[in-house]
Amino acid sequence: MAEAMALQNEYRAARGAELAAKCADWMDANPDALRYIERRALEETAAGRRFSVRLLLEEARRKDFTDRRGHGTRINNVIAPALARRLVKAHPEVRPFVKLRRSMVDEIEG
């Protein structure tokens, strides 16, 4: 039983690291979309409204952003947990307005 738990924890940590890396890569490749998401999070916070990072990702999908290579921005929902935590880290004032559910990303990002 302990061995199974250790394997599960190892998997969660590895998957969390993979998801965090995907988010970091996406953030680096898509600065315009990232700025939009950050701005929207701060607007919702200033208005005192709760928001979902997935909703902000969906809003960004509907915009005409391009990545650093000039290709249309693509957004995978798997980055949402890591992005939410990075938003909270960069802008602690948004924390009361966004729900952070337990994620494999927590295994490596705290």
C-alpha cells in the first residue's frame, strides 16, 4: 500500500511539473494573451466579482492574439490551474475572487 501511494505521489509530482512547464512555456510564447488575462483578472477583482481562470481563457480564445512566432494563440485548458496560481502569486489581491481547487500543480508550486 505504501509503495502504491509513493508511486501515485511520484506521478502527481511529475505531472504537476509537466503542467507547470506547459503553462510557463505558454506564458512566454503568448505575452499579449497573458496581459489580456491579467488585465481581465484585475478588472474583475477591482469590481469585486469572483471569476474563473477558465472563463478568462475562453475570453482570450475569442480574441485575435498571436504568439511570438506570429501564429494564432492556442490555449489548452490544462494550463488553467498553473496559470491561476501564477496570477495569484503575481497579484495577491485577486486571491479572494478566484477559487483554487486542489491540483497536481500544487505538488511542485506549493
